[in-house]
Amino acid sequence: MADAPTGKVTFVGAGPGAADLLTFRAARAIADADVVIWAASLVQAEILEHAREGAEILDSAAMSLEDVVAVYERALRHGLKVARVHSGDPALWGGTQEQVDRCDALGLDVEIVPGVSSFSAVAAIARRELTIPEVAQSVILTRLGGGKTPMPPGEEVREFARHGTTMAIFLSAARSGQLTAELLEGGYPTDTPVVIAYQVTWPEELVLRCTIATLEETVKEHKLWKHTLFLVGPALSASGTRSHLYHPGHFHGFRRADRAARATLRAERRSADAGSGAEPAAGKSGS
């Protein structure tokens, strides 16, 4: 007796827009699909070149969750492979989990293919590392409250801003005045650097540099209200620091430390600890 059809849904991260930022795995998932559901307003049409001839193509912009789930139910009945193509990475603001939960309830096989997030694409275009030694070692991904989806308590931009590290702020351009106010209320100085990116990796791409003091006027001058991401924090202009990873005084499983350089590195660490009032980090002088 033949096995009953099971069907499969693959959630594909298409990246910030440009088709050549698809991973090989993402391209294969689209090529193998009987049905491709894609966000036409957020992903460039070139990604459909990977779809096989005869595949059913559906634009998710015109579909509710119930419409999408109906396709999943059909996939279960007929053993179809569905590629559900989301912009960016499916782990961030994609409405992915509610779909995965429904697929699990149906008994559909599910795979998630990660994609390049727009915050990574913006950092690359701006030629900036977001984690700079001694300046910022964390990146906060968030959005401004007051939009269509309520923010949980304690996740306001002003609260995250108190950390003073790098922030990537999505879905907030339409309320640039509120964003500026919360960043300043959280403690960022007015001259903190900001990168504003609109439609990154699209032909219409616009990347602007400003400070928190000029953020609102820059957004309004260029009439940005959607498809815009902000990078904020001192790492966006920092220089002159050095990672210990490639320091000759640092050792790891593939490289011995130079003794003189390691002694210098230890001395620098002790001096830094003394200046900050912190206890010396025993055994971690080369980290």
C-alpha cells in the first residue's frame, strides 16, 4: 500500500530584497516547490527565476493568514511542496511562528531556511562592524511602540537605549519624532551617529548618515515612512580599537601566543581593569 501524501512547507528567508542575496539552500527550496507564496512588495521578482516551470505562484500581499493556511491544507491533501518566501530572515517580524504552529497542527513537515536580515545588509553597505571592541559588544534588534502590533511591557526603545550599545530599529520611520525622543530619553548623546537605510539592496536604495539630533529632519526631508531601517550607536563611527582575536599575544587551539606580546596584552588588561575599578579577569587576559 502506497504511503499517503504528506506535503511540506519550507519557510524561505529571501534577504532584504536583492535576488542574489538568496542562499543556495533558499534557491533550491524555491526550485523544488509546487507552490511558491512570496511577498511581492518586499522581495524582488527575480527570485521567481528559481521556480520551476508550472509552479503555482501566489502573492501573499493579497492573502490573509487563513488564505495561506488553506494552501497548506491543500499541500497536506495532495502531497505538495510549498515555498513560503519571506523578506529578510524568517526569525524577525515575519509572522512565521503562527504559520509554523498551524503546520504542526496539520501534521505538515516544516523546514525554515534563514536569510540575510536587512540590518546585516545595511551594516555591510555602510561598511561598519556593529560590535567594536571596548565600544559596543551587543546589538539590540527592536521596533518602536505605537504601531499595529503592541509592544510587550519593558521593551520600549527608551529602555533599550539605556544600554548605550548598537541598536537596529525596524518599522519606525513613520514616527521619527517619537523615535528621536525615546533615544534621547534613554541616554544617547545628541551627536550619536545614525545610519538610515531605505529599500536597502533595491534599485531605489537610499542610505543616509546623520545623528540623533538630525534624525527626524532627515527622515522628513526624504519623505521616508516605510521600508526604512535605523542603525544607532557609537560603533557606527568608532575606530582605533583592536580585537584580541588576532593579537599576537592571544592564543587559541590553532595558534601559539608570542610571549612578549602576551605580556604586553596582560599589562594592558591590568591597566584597563585598574582604571575601571574592576577586579582583574583571571585567566582571561588574552580573550
